[in-house]
Amino acid sequence: MKLVPLILIALIAALQYPLWMGKGSWSRVWEVDRQLHEQTQANQKLQTRNAALDAEVRNLKQGLEAIEERARSELGMIKQDEIFFQILEDKRKAN
């Protein structure tokens, strides 16, 4: 009679082992869920960046103002008949 409860306990333990320690265990599910959350955040950042790049590409294809702005800021270009003033700061400290 004492053998039946021991067999039932062993059977329950054998059934519970895959749930806690096996291939599809709870710890593995939690780890995959954490990875999914991280990947979702990374994808959101990349989608935001891609949307900004797409808007910039469309702006460059359609408008000359964006091209002119880039030429002025990045290449230092000026229009014909414009006067360019460059102000240099004095790096020496006054004593």
C-alpha cells in the first residue's frame, strides 16, 4: 500500500520534468519572450530610421530646396552674386 503513493509521486515528477527542465520549459519560454521584446524594440527603432530616410529621399527627389540646403551646409557652396562672410573666433584666452 505504501508503494502506490511513491509510484504516483514518481509519475507526477516524471510528467513535470519536461515542463521545468526540458526543451520547451518555462525558462526557455521566458528567454524567447525576452528576445522577442528586444527584437521588437530594435525593429521599431529601425522602422523610425527608415521612415526618416524615406522622407529625406522623397524630399531630395522632389524639391530643389533640400538639395540646395545640403549643398550649403555640407559642401559650403554659395549662390552666384552672394557674399560669404566667415567669422573666426579668437582661440586665445584673455589674461
